[in-house]
Amino acid sequence: MLFFDQPKKVVNHSSRRLRLTNRFSFAVVFEGKMASGSLKNLVTSAVTVGVTEARARIFGHMLNPTGQRSPHKILRKKLFGDKVAEWYPYDIKNEDPNVLAREEKERLSKLEMLKRRNKGPPQKGHGRRAAKRNK
């Protein structure tokens, strides 16, 4: 609530300050914004700020009068990781040691076959980059 009966003083009310400059012109500072002029403008700005604060309290919104960047919009959203995980079926390969051993065995047999045909990976230090460096 704002009081207008104290002339030439600054009255503090939570985040609002009322500055009485002379008998008919008032200036109110709401969170750093100045609403000056007639009594009608003063009351209108006070009501607007009050309604905004009440709405934020009722609906659980984050009040950001300065307009600074804030992560609240992102943090307010629902998490959807579980739904994405449900799209993919359960993969038995990751947990069954027999499946992993069989795949490793297949990989080694293929690598051995390629080495017999001289198509396997080069020894360390004898690859394409080493050949470039030695030219």
C-alpha cells in the first residue's frame, strides 16, 4: 500500500519507492522503472505491478521485471528422456557375455583372414602418414 500523506520524503515499500516531489506530481520507482506524472498514472502503474506480482505468486511464475536472461523457461519443461529411451528396444548384446565373446571371435577371425592376404592394418609407424613423412 502506498501512503501519500508525507510530503517531501521517500517512503519505502518492499520493492517500491514513492518519491513525493511536490503537492501534485508524484514519482514512483517500481523495480528500477520510473512512473511519474499524475496521480492516475501513479495508481495505474501501482495496480499493474501489484497484479503482475499476484499473478506470479498464484500461478507459480518467475517474476523477471528487469528482463535478464534466465534458465527458468527451460527448467520448467517436463523431462522427456524416459520417453526417448522407450522408443528403442532392449539390446541384449550389451549385457550377455556369450554374445560379446562371439562377436570378438568373429572380429579376430576376419582380421586374421585379411592379414593372410596382406590386407590387414599396417604396423605402427609404417602407415600412410609415415610414408608421407619419409618422402
